[in-house]
Amino acid sequence: MAVDYAVIVVYLAGMLAMGWWGMHRAKSKSEFLVAGRRLGPWMYSGTMAAIVLGGASTIGGVGLGYQYGLSGAWMVFTIGLGLLALSVFFSARIARLKVYTVSEMLDLRYGGRAGLISGIVMWAYTLMLAVTSTIAYATIFDVLFDMNRTVAIVLGGAIVVAYSTLGGMWSITLTDMVQFVVKTIGVLLLLLPIAVVKAGGFSEMKAQLPTEYFDPLGIGGETIFTYVLIYTFGMLIGQDIWQRVFTARSDRTARWGGTVAGTYCLVYAIAGAVIGTAAKVMYPKLPSADAAFATIVKDELPVGVRGLVLAAALAAVMSTSSGALIACATVANNDIWSRLRGAVAGSGSGSGGGDAEERDEVRGNRVFVLIMGIAVILIAIALNNVVEALTVAYNLLVGGLLVPILGGLLWRRGTAAGALAAVSVGGVAVIGLMAGYGILANEPVFYGLSASLAVYVIVSLATKPTDPAVLSAWRERVAGRGIAEPDAPAREPATT
């Protein structure tokens, strides 16, 4: 394993080096939080694909393939569908808004009264997403070094927190590009063909496994519908995803770069399911489906290649973890802390929270990344059930925020009162239904989303329409007219 260890150590050292480089580039709030809104199509596509394809998509996707066959691709496939829908229908408008958070968008659309409560819901979602990604380090480092769970979480989490704190979105962008390349080589170009060959090819796989392993709908229609509801719609509204859209240098880059990334996700989904199916042929009686990825890597790959593929798994986890971390810190600072501080100071502004000359925006956001990172590591150490934590996060996100966000983008008659009611009722309904039906049940998100939609429409129609001046300003922002980056330095050439 010495060569494999060397590959992993070089990879981790490279992540820290890019964090140090990013620190010297992130000199403004815009640079730190959204990479100066300067990413070109190639870099944008790679980083977007990197953040949405995390440990659940890689290790979990292979596990679903092991358990259900080719239909195990549906979870990651619905993530790709969500990214395609976001890119084709909404990304251009989102990029033109020139905001930093989803809650700022809601404030612009509804007149400044929906941000705080939506910020709290979004913060809870991004926090749990970062926690579940951080827990996944324990699995990978256990395979690599037979390491204690807590030590593994601290080691992996500390590296991500370090480079994210140093350089913000610039560091995360650079590391995500490396992670995208490593994942592509490790999973698609190496592990996929090797797994199929080791299993005897597709003909042998079909001969060894039941026919339902090759049924595209074998996982079940209700499960597929739930995946669409949670992951496809979740891709449309998550702060971690929107914050990447904000990095695009133009709305065209956001649309076409995101379309490429979404298509890549579809390919990745099928690859994971095929690898898992091959693992079922080779190891029909593993104690856990999620052990399929680590087992096939450990037993079937040659020295050096094994290290690269494990680095690919580590890359998948780190990209999602770092993206969720900076999203969590951005929401905590800009949507919650700044608003509360402004309210205490009597400013009533609801955003910004003070003159830019009186405080260092980059330093403030860097401190929040560090604080949130430490909190994520501590929660990850204390938490055991990853699936339940991730389900809670996505149920809250979709049940509480999907309707007011899409309603604001698509329905002019939606009002601030309707949005607040939808967030409150949807969020409370999801929590209550999870307590009644169980966290992993489908009913909480089904009924919570339905309640949110009903309340949004009824309250919006029953209350005074949004001020025409607010709607006019909103239309100007959506059109991208007259928007400047207040804290950005002189523009540098866009990054490819």
C-alpha cells in the first residue's frame, strides 16, 4: 500500500497548497464567496459537477447498484436531471441577480421580509449536508489507513476547513477542478472498465444475476418519484448549488456550463450502478451494500491505481463538503448574523449590517467559515446515522423553501405573506410528519410540500399584491440591468 498512500498524501498536500494560493486571490467579498463571478464554461462545468457528485453519489451510488442493479442509478440520475433543469430554465436569471444567497433573492422578490426565516431553514440544510459529507471521511480513511472514526473525521474535516477558510470560493474552485479530474479518471476511466472485466463482462453479469438487476425501473416507481421530489427539486433551490451559479461569468456560461455538468452526472450515475452490479457478481454476500465500493477497490485494483481511485472517492466527499461548508458560512453570516446585528443596531436594513469601510468583509466571512467548519466536525463526530441526517436536511429544504422560491421566479401574484406562510407551514409540517411517520418515510415531504403549496397560493391571493415598485426592481435585477459588484476590485480576465 506504500504507493497508494503516497498518491493520497500528494493529493491532500495539493489541496492545502491550493488553499494557500486561493488566500492571495480572495481580496474582496465577491472573490471570497463567489470567485469574483468570473468562471468560464470549462471551470464552471467541472466545479458544478464536483459539488453535486459527493460521497453519496460515489460510494452510495455503487451501493445502490450492488443492491438493485442498473436501476440503482436513479438517485444520482435524478441529481443530474435537477442540475439540467436548473441550468436550462433558471440559471441565467439566477446569475443575473448578482446576489450571494437564496434569501437575498427572496428579499428582492418579496420586498425584504422573507429573508431571515428562509435563511435559518437554508442554514440548517447546508449544515446537515456538510456534516454528512464530513462523516464520509471515516469510511474512506478506514479503508486507507484502518483509522479510528473520530481521527478520520478530524483529519479529513481539518483539511477541508483549512483550504476553505484560507481562500474561500477560489480555493474551493481550484480544488474542485482537481477533484473533478481525479473522479473522472478514477471512477469512469479506471474503475468502471476494470470492474466490468473482472466480473466477466456484461454477458456473464446477466447470466449470474436475476433479471430484475437489469430492469431500469427495478428499484420501484415510488422510490424513483421520491428521488425526483427530493433530489431533482433540491438541486433547484439549494444554497450550495446557487452559490456555484453565482460564480459564472455570464448567464450563457451558467446555462451551457451547467448543462454539460448535468449530462456528466447522468453518465456518472450509470457508471456507479454498473460498478455496483459488477461487484454483486464478484462479492454476492457482502455484509453491507455500501461496502461494495471499498471492497472492489481494495481487492481488484492494482497498486497505484487503487490509490488513485480511493483519491477519487476522497475527492467526491471533499468537493461536496467544502461546497456545503462555504454555503453554510455564507448563510450564517449574511442571512442570519448580519440581519440580527442590524436589528439590534436599529438599522432595519435586513442585509449588509454596516458600512464596508468599518469592517473587513473577507475576514468576517473567513471567520464564519472557520466557526462553521469546527461546528461541522464536532457534530459529525457525535452523529452516527448519515442517511437520517441527510433526509432531514432535504425534507426541510424541499418542504419549506421549494414553493416560495419557484413561486417567486414563476408567479407574479406571489406575496411576502404567502412566502412566509409557505416556509413556516411547510417546515413545521415536515418536522411534525417526520416525528409521526418516521424520518425515512416518504409521507413527510409529500404532505409537507403539498401544505406549503396550498398555503402559498391561498395566502398570496388573500393578501395585497406585491408593491409594483418592488416587482419593477425585481424585473430590472432579473434582466441584469444596472447591477455592479460594490466590493469587487478591478476586473481580471475571466477564468476558463
